[in-house]
Amino acid sequence: MMGLVPSASASAQTEGESVETTLLAQTEAGGDKSPVEGVEIIVYDAVIVDRQIESTGAEVGRASSDATGYVSVALPAPGQYAVELNVDTLPAGVELVRADKQILPVEARIGQPTRVLFNLAEGDAAGAARNKTSDSVLTRGARLLFEGIIFGLIIGLCAIGLSLIYGTTGLVNFALSEQIVFGALVAYFLNSILGLNFIIAALIAFVVGGLGSAALDLGLWRPLRKRGTGLTAMMIISIGLALFLRFFFLFLFGERSRPYEQYAVQTKILFSVGPVDVLPKELIIIVVGLFLLIGTAVGLRRTKLGKAMRAVADSNDLAASTGIDVDRVVTSVWFVGGTLVTAGAVFFGLNSQINWLMGQQLLLLVFAAVTLGGLGTDFGAMVGGLVIGIFTFMATLVVAPELKNVGALLVMILILMFRPQGIFGRAERIG
């Protein structure tokens, strides 16, 4: 795992706060994007009001993109900055699609890189890109709905893993966030460091993620259960474990967000459905995600192990009295849950990029999905994930993108107030 330490190719990474971007130019309408080298990015102090630059101050730093298009500028401290693309350094034929987006406002957070995006295109592709930016609300809504479905499948995979574990053990596992990071890092290590094909790396990561989850149960949770440790104490232990692993992964991987070696940057359209352009990696996420979700639901209802899992979830004592090995079933649940969480993590890294905080970014949304669907229910977690994913992306039609997760958390609060058992959960008598 120490191979995850950034290599010389990643030496441009900065510690602490920074502004970073990867400059890619559309070469033809609907075609691939190519990295743009030697383009300068300049960062200034700024005053930002309502996400608009009120004024700019002294220059903070500047840097030029490398052969992959990546550029990073270190910041002296968290705060408000203006990031300018120096259009004079663009190669001949490459232009900024929207001239009003030459200078972008950013608010840097403590210890985190802040990403910006400049839309570049070449030749006729620039005109096509300009037309695309002026789409109607209905067109934007259709695209956001499609992106929300993909994101919802990713959340659903993680949510059903959390829900299965909660259903059989009663444990609210906050370390799920770092299981997400672990799965994505395993795939990154196999693909980008060892050079394995991404598909093979992803399949191996699924198994490794499941085995790691099962090993966590055998080495930590089962001994705690045998000692009679309460669920509240175990939940607190999971929080401590998450914090330890989070900074351990930071040490291994560093702060910079990075894509997989293959298939991460895809712009060639596979086919279109109305205004929605479908990329190959998006189709793979949808097909494989649905296969895993449906396969899990069918397995829980049709297979002997699945029926044993449901029996243990209903009552450990009654399941044990019928001859079911409860410990074996619980460890199997951890394996299945870890596999599903790893699948969601790999797809999330494929759809965006990998970073050490990706688990923390998904955790609250996963809890919202499980709460919405009903704790301990597999079908509820699937539906909850889709609803939260779609709601998160569609919310950007009316709110700033930075606030898109707020709506999902608001849904969770409302569900807890009016139907605490969730949509598909069962109400239980207390006392």
C-alpha cells in the first residue's frame, strides 16, 4: 500500500490549501478532449459577495499546466480568491468557450485543494459548446436527472451495504466512509500503480473490499460482541476508527484528487437519448450498478445464505435455535456489504476523481438514503439512494451547486420527523 505515496509524476501536488484544475480542450463536437499544456493560471486575493467577485487584490501565485493539463497553485491560507485563466497562453486554435468565465471566484477551505473548471474547446467544437451552455431548463433538467440516477446508484450501493450490516448487527457503522476510500484506493493502486486494466482492477477491488470488511468483523466487531460491548460503545469505536483511517489514507495518498489511469476521462458519446449524451463509463455504471442491486435483492430472497441473513436480521436467538451459525452469517453480511460499498466507491471515483475525503463526502448522503428507505431494509436503501441522488442533482436547478446536498439532508430530517421508520421500514413499539 505504500505504493500509493505520490510518485514523481505527482510532485506538483501541494500541501495545505491550493487551487487546482486539469485543462482539457474539446477537439470536435461530441469527440474526445485533449490535455492543454503550458496554459497559465493566476490566483489573486479577492472579496466575494453572493458568489460574485466584488474586487481583486494582490497576486497570490501562478503556475502553468503540465503535459496532462494539470496545474496547481499553492495558497497561503484559507479564504476568498479569484482564479484567472491567462488566455494569452492558450495554444493556437484553442479558446475559452465563455469569455465571462475567464476569472472564477473560489473559497478555499482549511487543508483542502479547491478545484475549478475552465471550459476549453478547439475550432468548430467551441461554437457547439457555446450553444450547449445556453440550453433550456427542460434540457438541463433532463441531463441533471440522468446524472442524478447515476449518482443515486452509487449511493444505493453504499447504502445497501450499510443497511445490511445494520439489519443483522444493529451497528451504525460510521467507519463506512473509510471503507469507501479503501475500496477506491485499492482499485487505484492496482490500476494506476501496478498497471492492471481498470476492469480487472475493479473486480479485484470488489473482492478485496469485501474481504477487508469481513476481516474487520473477525478482528474487531466479533470480539467486541463476544465481550458484550453495547451498540452505542461500538458506534463510538467506529467513529474513532474512521478518524484514524481517514488520516492514514491522507498519509498514503496525499491531498491531491486523482483519476484512474483508464476510462476516467471520457468525452466520446456512445449514444444520445434526446438531450442526454451517454458516455461508455456511464452506461457501465448503470448496467453493473443495477445488476449488483437487483442481484443482491434476489440473493437475499432466493438463496439459502440470503434467507439465513434475513433470519438473523429478524432475531439472532431464533435463528441460532434453528441451527443457523449466526457468527458465520454476520461475517458473510460484512463481506457482501463491503463488496457493495467498494463497488459504489470505484464507480464514484470513475465518475469524478479519487481523494481522501470522498468517503466523508458520501457518508451523510448514504445515511440520508438509508433513513429515507428504512433502516435495515435492502429495497428501501436502493430506492432511498436513487431518490437522494436525483434530488441532489435536480436541486442545482434552483440552488447553487455548493448547496445541492442540503436538500438531501433536509429530506432526511423531514422523514425522521414524520416517519422515523422510513418509507419501507416497519414501525415498532417502544416500551
